[in-house]
Amino acid sequence: MTGDVNDLDYLDGNAAAGPLSEFFSTDVVSARCRCASCGRTDALATARLSPNSHGLLLRCPGCTEILMRLVDTGDSVFLDLQGMSFVELRRG
């Protein structure tokens, strides 16, 4: 594909609301994810939860690298999934 990105037809992020609401309205701990560090793939429920004053940290049970950070400031909730290379949610 060639050309300037500004010349391409696109929808704004609101168009993703439907597909994203399916993902985030489910029990996400049943989702499988891959650790970006060691490549282990397993259910998020197998991760090690480390609660602390800064929020929640979910660590890979294989290499103990951080998979996910969740911080609730009261006014906002921040979710960092940088430690995962993918998250898979199976239907039905």
C-alpha cells in the first residue's frame, strides 16, 4: 500500500466500540494471553496477582515479568497490557 495515511479512508475509534464491548464485558481472566517476555501462553487466571498501593500487577507464572498493570486513581482507571503479545478470547 502506498500513499499518505492522511489520504486513506478511515473511521474513528468509536467504530471499534461494538467489538471491544464484547471483549471487555466478559470474564477476562478466562482469556488466554501470551507473555511478551518468555512466550508462555496460558489463561490470564494462571497469572500471579500482586496487589499493592499502586494498583494490581499480574505477573507471568513462568518468568514473573509483568503482564498487566491496572491502576484505579478514583477518577480514572489505567490499563497497561504491554507485557502481553496477544490476548485471545474464545466464544461459547
